[in-house]
Amino acid sequence: QSALTQPASVSGSPGQSITISCTGTSSDIGTHNYVSWYQQYPGKAPKLIISEVSNRPSGLSNRFSGSKSGNTASLTISGLQAEDEADYYCSSYTSSTFYVFGTGTRVTVL
Amino acid sequence: QVQLQESGPGLVKPSGTLSLTCAVSGDSINSDSWWSWVRQPPGKGLEWIGEIYHDGRSNYNPSLKSRVAILVDKSKNQFSLKLTAVTAADSAVYYCARNGWYCVDEWGQGTLVIVSS
């Protein structure tokens, strides 16, 4: 099972919207609505920001939103802020009863 | 507020066994949650290792399944990871975590393990 494919980097100016893609297969994203997204600052543990494709944990900013189409999931950050500069990872449950993470995307705020 | 704390040796010799423990506070290991281990080699991405339920059921990443065991100790409210026959490629920050509904909703701070002679 290979890692899900994400772009290595995405950048945007403050206030803009950016979208990070996460491409898998019919054995993971394509079949299961169990895609989650994590934000990670350097030297820190990841933090859950999206579960079940589009659900935000209580208290999380609504600037983060998730979606899915076919074998590809997406995370959109709207109204980009300096504090959004971090690494982002997607993850999916698979038909082989385990989880696979994405390759990770570095978000840079210009 | 659940807290997870990893502990164990920070240095393991090649071909040896990596052993880590995760102490859980603020939640019961007997709750309706699965408990996971995830690792991250320096400068690289996340890799899910496996998970365990309080009744002993477990699931593992197929790429590691032959070398990994995750156990639960209900009396101490903790769970553990054992990875055998380690090589330099197993050097990583190891996180213990609590699963939410098909996701990881709480993470430990992580502990760095280096495999070197």
C-alpha cells in the first residue's frame, strides 16, 4: 500500500484560498468516506483538523473545509493567515483494515 | 482532556528490539477507543504502524506486520509497541495516539528513537 499522493508544497498570499489535493485509489479514498486531515507545525505533534472527509472538530476554524471526489480528497484553507503556515497530511482508512497517510504538503504564506 | 506520554530508550542497536510505552491519562484504556502508534522519520512523512483495542484485538500496517506487536496493559492504563529486527530505517519520532471515528484525534508529544551502534 503506497502513501497517498499530495503536492509537496502550496503557497498563497494572506486572505487568499488554497486547496491541497490528496490522491489515493479505489481501495482507500475511492471506497471509504474516512478521510482525515492533520496540521503539523515543526517539532510538534500533528493535530486533527478534518475527519470523515468534511467534519471539523469542535472549536476549529471554519476556514478549513474538506471534500472528496472519486479517488481524490481535498482540503481548502480560505482566508489564508500566517498561522496556517505548516505541514498538512491527509489520511484514509483502507479496505485492508489499516490506515495510510499522504506524502505531506508544506503550506507557505507569502 | 486526554494526555498521552511516550517513554522508552532513545537509542537502539541495529537488529535489536525497539520497545516503547504510552501512558494514558484523562481517559480509560478500556473506553470505546482504539489506540495507535504512528511514526515519522526525521524530515519525512507520517506512517501508521498499528492499533489495539482494550480486548487485545489489533491491526497492523502490512509493511511492518512481521516485526511489530502492540500490547495493552489495562492495570496500568497504558499500551506498548515492540518492533523487532530494527535498522536505521526505523529511526523516527514515534507517536502514540487515540483513535477517533476512523481518524486519530489525540496525539502524544512524540519520542525520538535512533537506531545506531
